[in-house]
Amino acid sequence: MSSVVIIGAGHAAGQVAASLRQDGHEGPIVLLGEEPFIPYQRPPLSKQYLSGEQAIERVYLRPQKFYDDKNIRVKTAVTVTRIDRTNKTVYTASGESFSYDDLVIATGSRARKLSIEGSNLGGIHYLRTVADVDAIRSEMGSGKKLVIVGGGYIGLEVAAVAVTSGMEVHVIEMEGRILQRVTTPEMSAYYHQLHTSRGVQIHTSTGVKGFTGDNGRVKGVFAGDQTFAADIVIVGIGIIPNIELAKDAGLTCENGIVVDDHCRTSDPHIYAIGDCSNHPNPLLGRRLRLESVPNAMDQARVTSANIRGQDKVYATIPWFWSDQYELKLQMVGFSADGNQQVLRGDKSANQFAVFYLKDGVLVAADAVNSPKEFMLCKNLVGKPVDAARLADPATDLKTL
């Protein structure tokens, strides 16, 4: 019976452990997590957990009893310091060692930090872990001033929660529009209007120069030619994949840990999955490093199958989602791949879908409060479609 060690305790790590047991693996499974929590979901952190709607128990992927019943050994608050590929052993900071036949690296990513004047002041937060959100929640409150650095999905999700709770919210984005790196100008404009209509103040083409404080705590943000008063600051300027262990072990790394279409690294006994992995996508014809829960979960299932001796290729069209206010945005594919947009539905009613075509072939879609269109589009991506019928709400998309 082969022994499997999993480094990490996020979506990918938790799912690969569960899938191994579901697939019939009977050998030892050890999951090593750096945080003091069993595997948990990250998406609720900037939404339901931040707002207090969900307790920590509802954020866990599975309860502790699941791991106990499945004989999955979960060790939390453990820092892995070294991978010895020759002896197939993992070492931790506490001096423990764990031998493996197959190793799964699911170390995820960490928040990109600012290193500017005042960036070490108290009250400046990053949102990546449960501990981060607990610290943020303890300082939030109606009437307080929140400045969010970064107009990406995390920043906007936090803005929605904060302004709804009665806080004064400013979003500062250095690019010319919010969501510039991930969506079209039209979708950026839609979400800009949505947030400003709810009271969020958005400042684009504005770079943060530094922070001012009093008694070691942030009081203001220098940005552009203005100073924004702040009781609390949340920085959301992207993430960095955690590849150091893999790199030190001599594994091939480039914008993540490089894997093949079976999720294997340059060492055939080591797999890498989730945010930290850079994988080939045969459907899109290029390599990707995705910060996506569906990607993490699907890679985990593929890895489990391959550890079990199957020959399973990871090939799927990426999809994502974001919850802001009462709106759910669901995305499939990459809008930048298209050269034609087709709108279906009514933006003013906050229920619509935008389809992206390239030479008559559907390559991506953004769906706002339109789950039916989103699900059908997942099946239509890569297929030629009639743009006029796609735009016509009377057309049953199943017929396409």
C-alpha cells in the first residue's frame, strides 16, 4: 500500500485526501497544514465569513469526523521545511519527518505585500486566511472609514460587505478601471456603477504612495495627490504562489510549479495542484496558473486517480465566480480571448449574460444572476454559435 503525504490544507489538499479514499486508496494519508485549522474554503472569507453570516464550522470543507472516519491523518500548525526527494521524506520545523511513496504539493499562495512608507502600521490588513479575517472583523464597525487598496474581486467583495454594514468605503485602484486585469471595459463599468450606487467611492488611476499613522496605527492613506482618512486598510493587490519548497527541492518552477497534463511535476512521484501549479491546458493550447477553486478541486481529483494508477488527463475550461451584494457573477473561459461580444438579458435589471465569440466560436461568458445561461454556456464553449440567436432571449440555449 503506497503512502501519500499532502503538503497544504486548502481546497486542493482537502479534496485530494478525500478523493483518494473515495477512489479506494487504502494506504496511509498524511495531510500537513501550516494553519491551525483543518482544510477550509477560502471564498467565504471575503463574503459570508467576513460579514458574520457563517461560523468557522461552516467554512470547513469537511468536519473533523470525516478525516477520523476515513483514517486521514491531519496535522495542523505544521511548517514543512524540506523535501528530500532521494529518500522520499518530508521534514518539518518541529523535527518530525514523514516518508512518502507519492507526494502532493498543495501549498497554495500568499498575499502580495506592500513595502512602502508606513506599511507596517497597525490596522493595515491582508485578506488570505481565517486569522486575517478574524483580525479585520474585530476592527470593522458602522461609521468607520475603510480604505481598500486594489480594485480586484477580493477588494470589491470586501467593499460590498463593508458598505452594507454601514462603513465609509474608498477603493483605490492604480489601473484605469477596476477589474482591469480580469475582465472587459464593459464589465468593469457595470461593476463600477454598481458599487458607486451602493455608496462605495472608487478612485482609479490612483497609486498608493504611503500611509500615515498615530501611536503605531494607520490614520490615513497617501494616494495620488490626496490623503484618505482611514480607521482600517485592507490591501488586495494579488497573490504569490508558494513554490519555495518545490524550488529548493530542485523541481522545475516558472510562474508556479510546472506540472504535466497529469498534474505531475518534474519528479514523477511528486504532484502539484491548486494555486501553486502551472499546468498545460490542451483545450486552450497554453499553460495556465489559475487562482480558482474549481481548478484546485478538479486537479485534486485527477491527481487522486493518477496516484491510484489510472491515466487521467487534466483538461477543462476554467470557470470562476464572485458574490457581491445580492449579485452572483459566474464566468467561464477568458473574455480576452474573444473578438465579439453578445449581450443577452438586461443589465439594468442586474440579470444578464455577456458571451464572447472568436470568429463565430464561443470562447467565454460572464453571467450575472443568470445561472441557467452560465451552465449551458459551459457546454457551448468551443462550439460555433449563431450570435443573433444567442442574443435573443426567446431562443432556448439548449437548441444551440
